[in-house]
Amino acid sequence: MSKSQLAASYASLLLQDGGVAVTSDKIADVLAAAGVTGVESYWGALMCKVFNEKNVYSLLVEGGVGAGGGGGGGAAGGAGGAAEEVEEEKKEEEPEEEADVGGLFDSSGGDAAW
């Protein structure tokens, strides 16, 4: 994350937290008041667009655009999904079978075919 992006993000968060509408001009005012220089002008417009579409609280809870895993299929009945989860937890793992590698790792001299 660039310094410009970080500065514009913080300015936007400050405005949102203060209950002030997030605009490009107000972001520039906050940055100027904080003595931050060298921030590209497009960051204000970009942050304005992001914060006008969603508030910061929903961004923090949802994790932003495109985040989120595919949820499991919803259960049709009230406790149907819970019963399936309990059943899956009860399954015991089968012991792993050892593969016969023909004495490859046998310290006694190994396979006579070698």
C-alpha cells in the first residue's frame, strides 16, 4: 500500500468517523491540515467513491469487495445442518496402510532383485 493510498484512507476514515460526508475536497482539506503532501489527486476521488457506496463499518465486517468464501449450501430444515456436522465429527479416521516398497528402505540388505 502506497503512502498516498494510506493517507487518503486515513483521511476518509476520519471523515466517516466524524459523521462528515466523504468528498474529494474534504479529503484534500484533511490531508492539508495534517501536513501530508505528495498525495495523488485520484486517491481522493477513489476513496470518495468507495466510502459513498459502503460505510466503513460494513467494509470492516464484510472484508471488502470480492472477499468471502463460498458458503456451504443452506440447510432446508432447522436442525438438519447441525445433525450432519455432528455425524461428520463422529466418523473415525481409518488407519493408514503401509505401502510395500520392496525393501527400498530396509536396512537389512533389501530386495534380492537389486
